[in-house]
Amino acid sequence: MDVRQLGTVDYLAAWQLQRDLADTRLAGGTDTLLLLEHPSVYTAGRRTLPHERPGPTAQGVPVIDTDRGGKITWHGPGQLVGYPIIRLAEPLDVLNYVRRLEESLIKVCTDLGLEVGRVDGRSGVWVPAAAVGRPQGRRDRRAGIAGDDAARICAQLRL
């Protein structure tokens, strides 16, 4: 497999590169894995509903309609993105492929000491982002929050 670490790449440029590599792969080329990050961008999959699209609070972050499944997704600085361009065995079983990708990511993250897992009914590998706790007393107004540093997690995945 040809692994390409590309740094920061505009989403549309990466999308075109994926299409070009897919055409090359179909013509007998090698499997390729693109590793990169994008400038801040939302991508809307085919199942994105109008009310799920970012509104005025997106502050100039582009929203790009894509040909993938799923819903709205944010990509941006500090987030490692991988695009495998591979030939799948026949008969095609896309769900099995997605689950195998998830298993691979769970293993890598676990080996790095990260707490990850699946969410029932959803695709993907999920990282607990934050915990919120508060005392049980009626008069006590203390509360605590703890969050994971997404940039640190992404840096670990680049090892």
C-alpha cells in the first residue's frame, strides 16, 4: 500500500485526488492511503437534513455536499483524516468493510492508550470528549468538567 502523508489539503482538492486515485486503482494501480488534515470545512453526506446544516454560527466555514453516505461532518486543523483507496473483494460488502476499518482504528487507539469505542446504531469510532459532574447536595453549586484534548489525540495517531 502506498501511504501518502500530505499535510493540510483543501477538501475539494483532496476529493479530486481521491477520484483520480480511484480511477487509477480500477485500472490496476496500487492501493493508496491518504493521510492529511483539512482547513475548517463541513461536509454534508446524502442523509444530511436541512436543519442539520450549520447556520450563521458557522462563520464562513464552507459546507460541501458530498457523494458519501451519512450526515454532516466537520473537518479541520488538528484532525487526522485518512482516505483509503483500495480494491474491495467481490461480492462487495460495504458494511463489513466499514466495521473492519472501525476495528482497526479501535486497535490502534487502544494500543496508544486511548479510550475509544462504538456507539450503538452509529458508524465510527468514538472518543469520550468530556465529562460533567456536580455534587448531589441541593445547595451546592460546585460543578466540574474535564475534556480530552483533540489535538493531543490526533498527534498521537500520527505516530
